Amino acid sequence: MRLTRYTDYALRVLLHLTAYDERLVSIGEISRAYSISQNHLMKVVQDLSRTGFVTAVRGRNGGLRLGRPPEEIRIGDVVRHTEDGFQLVDCSTCKVAPACTLPRGLNEATRAFLAVLDGYTLADMASARSDLRMLLGSPAPSDPAI
């Protein structure tokens, strides 16, 4: 199974916000940290904000933060939201569809994939926050430049 770039960006945004959960984070900061276009991130952030995964604070000192605690955000929920669908094959025009059990196996595999992701939260994925901060190259919370 392959996830879309949109899902990848959504997970990166959420991971970044988890790493810096004590302050507001700008889209520009996330863009620089991952070398991702701000325009792409704006679409992702708007969607995450609309669904409550992210809260956007407007204004000069605004920014982004998680919409709920990282312990309450399941990775499976994010993937289900950001992916269009999980139909791995289109059997509608296939000659052997009436006798084929491949779709059943693929559906079972998809359910198992999502079940594993449901076992992880954002907090699990960001348990080494100081390492994440170092790798992201963003200022630490004690840095007076914040």
C-alpha cells in the first residue's frame, strides 16, 4: 500500500506540532523544516483545521497547534481522513470477478493495515521530542528567539 503525498504532509505537520506543543508554529517554519512548499502545506493545514486535528490562531502572533492532545489523535484516523479510498483494485469490468476472491483478501489486508495504525497515536510517534527538535532544526522552547 502506498499513501499519497497529501497524507505524508499531513502526518509531518501533525508530528511537527506535537514536537513543539508548548507554542504556536507557523506554516513557514514547517515548510522550512521539511523543505515543502508553503502552498502545499496551506491546503493540508486548512483541511486539518477544518476537521479539528489542528487549531489555527489568526493574527500577527498567530500560528498552529494541535486541535486536541496528541494522545487522542490516532494515526489510523488521520490516514482514513486524508486518503480518498482504500479500494486497491477495480473489479467492475473484470471477467473473472464473480469467481475471484482477490478483493476479499485485499480488503482484509487493508483492514489489518488500518488496525495497526489505529494502535498508534501522535504521542507515540513523537515520544523522542528532543531528538525530533534537533533533527527538524527548529529552535528549542528555551531559546529566547522564540
